[in-house]
Amino acid sequence: MLLIGAAVFTAQADETKNPAATSKLPKGAKAFIAPVPDGFDTYLKTAIADKKLPLEVVANRDHADYEIAGTSDSQKASTAKKLITGNFHSREEASIGVSNIKSSEVVWSYSVHKEASAYRKKSTAEACAKHLKDDAIEK
């Protein structure tokens, strides 16, 4: 028992010596949004503006501090889904990651899944922007 207690105490001491690095983006950081084949990047740019994120979105990657890259997938409601459940909404999924361009370190990522999305890519882009604002940007 004494050895287990000592090991736990030592592990806790090591954690306090080396606190986790912050992964928050500074307010006003310049971010480049990488193109996404299905046009999700356009929805994400609009959502970032609508949610008033304190980021400066730049058109040229060379002028950015951070890059936001992502993927998305849409599946229209099948005939069976429409008939059985009466649900005409699509299934939407999206994932984004924010990386520091100089260090290539991924500083934040988020994935969203909406089983019945009335507003398709707009809904998933808004969810990504909301969580980016709430979780990844310095207050």
C-alpha cells in the first residue's frame, strides 16, 4: 500500500511540475481556412463571421498564424427514412482542426454529428464556430 501511495504522489508531483501547454488562440489571431472539396469552408467562414469570433480570417495562408482545416459529409434522407420516420432532414457530419502554421502543432479540434439537420452544412458549421469561440479562443 505504501509503495502505491508513493507512486501516485510522485506521478501527481510530476504533473504539477509540467503543466499542460495552453492551446488557446489569442484574440485577433490571423486564421486561414483551408478549402474543403464540398464547400464546407464557405459555410465555416460565414459561421465565424455570424458568431463574431475574435479572429481575423485571411485569404492567403502566408499571412496567417493558424490554419483551420476540415472535412464534412452529408447524406440526404433516404426514402425509407422518410416513409418510416417522417424525417426529411439530412445526416450531417463535420470535423475541423486548428493548427499553428509555424510549429505544425494541432492546437484544437472538434467533430460534430447531426442525425437530422434541417439546415444541412450551415448547422454543422455553426456548431464548429460556436465551440471554437467557446473552447479555443482566449477570453
